[in-house]
Amino acid sequence: MERFFWSLKYEWTNHESYADLEEARLGIFKYIETFYNTTRLHQTLGYQSPNQFEAEYQLQTVA
């Protein structure tokens, strides 16, 4: 969990400025849903993105 918050802080919020709390919430939601959960490489997945890992897994289960 600590790694997630480190990533959020250094990969996203340090590069953004927010006008209010609602804008910050939307920005963090965007980070999680469009980058962290889909395209960011994860060590536990063999340095693949979740999308890549799932596609590879689907190919392995079909074969």
C-alpha cells in the first residue's frame, strides 16, 4: 500500500495543481483508473501492465 501512495505522490500529484478538493478527487480518480490500474508496469506482474498481463493470461488459458 505504501508503494501506491508513493507512486500517487511522485508520479501524479507533484505534477498537478488543483483548484479545490473536488478537482483533486477527480484527478486522483483519473490517475487510478486510467494509468495505475491499466498501463503502469507492476513488479508483481513481471513488470507488465495489468492490461498486458490479462491479455497474456487469456492467451495461455485458451491454448
